[in-house]
Amino acid sequence: LVRSGVLTSVHAFATDPARGVFILIFLALVIGGSLALYALRAGAVGAGAGFSPVSRESLLLANNVLLLVATASVLLGTLYPLILDALDAGKISVGPPYFDAVFLPLMAPLVFLMGIGPIASWRKATLPDLLTRLKWALGVALTASLLLPFVLGRWSPLVAFGLFLALWIITSTIALFVRRVRAAPQRGLRAKLRANSAAWYGMMVAHVGVAVFIIGVTLVKGYGIERDVPLGKGETVTVAGYDFTFQGVTPVTGPNYRGLAGLIEMRRDGKHLTTLRPEKRVYHATGATMTEAAIDAGLFGDRYVSLGEPVTDQGIDGAWGVRIYVKPFVDWIWGGCVLMALGGFLALSDRRYRLAVQRQPAALSGAARAT
């Protein structure tokens, strides 16, 4: 859609048709390969015994349906303005309010089922048994999610709900881990841990990654702060407990650009933390002006500062517009994605899958000799 020009993308590479060819080839390989695998294994679909409505299979199926509906809702929100425009029914724009109202309610039950699915029995499970296995995990997640927003400084129902979903995944994963290790017939903790497959550990790591991702998104949405302030030389503004002091602007020159760099000292409780240097650059080749934000990254939050425009007629020596962002736990979003990817690689490294691939050619050659 972007390459055709029908849909406008915010990404600069979207206007480069040459790169679009490689992306289309990649999509064709991924989608075509998955459909080919499905076609090759179509005969095995539906084979085997059935399963009850309360079972691990049912929970996996429910999550797949929710993912499919969520994907369809995003596609609908993307294409709906184009459809209305094509029908001469008016022009509208679909923004974050639509996706927040539609996508999030679909993700909440999906995340909740993620905590139940791994601990449910295959084929058939019972609700009383699941409640017995997970009651302490549910209680800990609920209690902690109600108390943590007070510790973080401000209670919010949306923050509490997001933390509940994340903590629910973590506590249910711990419950599964403890139950699995205790049930292992081997003696010694090390032997019990080695008895579990790489795919099982990959599932646990990926689920924890989802929880970390949810924590990051929840706290950034709930406690992120953005301030636009005019600052003169020597003036200070306090944002989220951090003091930002504007020290002025100096010219800078790079290999392919010229620009201006702001000097902003960041302190907390009177202690100097760092000096941030946001820039406004003008590139020689195109004449385009770009804003380079200065970032102070940390495990529990990032601070961003960008330089705006002069707000007085005194040039670079006068006051400037400065935009300051404080994003708590934003790096946890990326950390959660890394954990999810790591879980996937652990699952792929499972020795059982390699042995299954090796057994198939051996079985085929044995059958050929028998005939």
C-alpha cells in the first residue's frame, strides 16, 4: 500500500521504490513459505483426538483468534479512511484513540489467557484445578498491582490494570516453574532443571518478555511527562524531579552539516548528573534542517531534550524553546522485545526438533528398502 502511493507512510524509506522491491521479496518469501508449509501438512490438520473447551488447546486457539481479530482491527483502521474516500463518503483520519479503544480490549484477555494456558492440562482441564494451581499467583498479582501505583507516586486505574496483567504473567510463570521442577523425578535441583526442554524455557522467557514489555508501555503511558518551555541562559526548569539548566547555544560543524548545539545541565537533588547537547543541524547536500535530541538513558527511564526555535529577537544569545521528555521504564519496552526474541531462539534450538527432522529421512529410506 505504501509503495503504491495509496497510503502515506511517516518513514522516509517509504518513498524509495528500489528498497520497496527487497521488502516485497522478503514478504513474499515469508508469507509464501508459511503457506507452503501449511499446504504440505494439510493432511495432518484435524488428526488426533479432540479436546474439551477447557484445555490448553482451547486456550491456544482462543489466543490465536484474538490475535487474528486484533490484526484485522488494525487493518480496518488503516484502510477505512481510504475506503470512505474511494466511495466519496467524506474524508476522515483514524488515529490513536481508535486503536486504543479497539486494540487494547482485545489484548487484555489474550494476555490473561497467557498466564493460564501453560499450566492447563492438554486435552482436558477443569476450572477448579486451574484455580487451585493459580490462586496464589492471582492474589499476588492483584495485590501488588493495586499497591505499586501508590509507590510510583500516583494511583491510576489504567496503570494498575496494566501492572496486573504484567504481574499476572510473571507470577503464573513462576507458579508453572515451581510446579514443573517439583514434579520432576530427578534428584537434585540441577538435574531437575536440565530435565526440561529448551522449548519450555524459551516459552517462559518469551512470556516474561511480554510482561516486561507491558510494564514498559504501562509506565510510559501512565507517568511519562512532556514539557515545552522557553529558557534563557541560566534559567532552570524542574521536570519529574530533575532540574534542567539552560547554559546557552553554541555553533557546531560536522563533516556534512553545520548547526547549533544547546548546552543543558541536568541535576537531581542538587547533584550534577550530565550535560545534554541537543542540536539543530542543516545538511549541506539537501539544505534540510534536522533536530537531534540529546538522550540520557537509564534502566529505569530516559530523559530526552530537544532544541526548538529562538523565542526572542536576540538570536542565539536569547531565549530558546526547549522540549523536555521524561519517559520512565521506556527501555523496558525494548528489553521485553529482546526477551521475546531470545525465547523464540531458545525454542528453535530445542534438540527434539532437530531429531525429528533427522528421523524423517531415515524413515523414508527404510520404507523404500522395504518396498
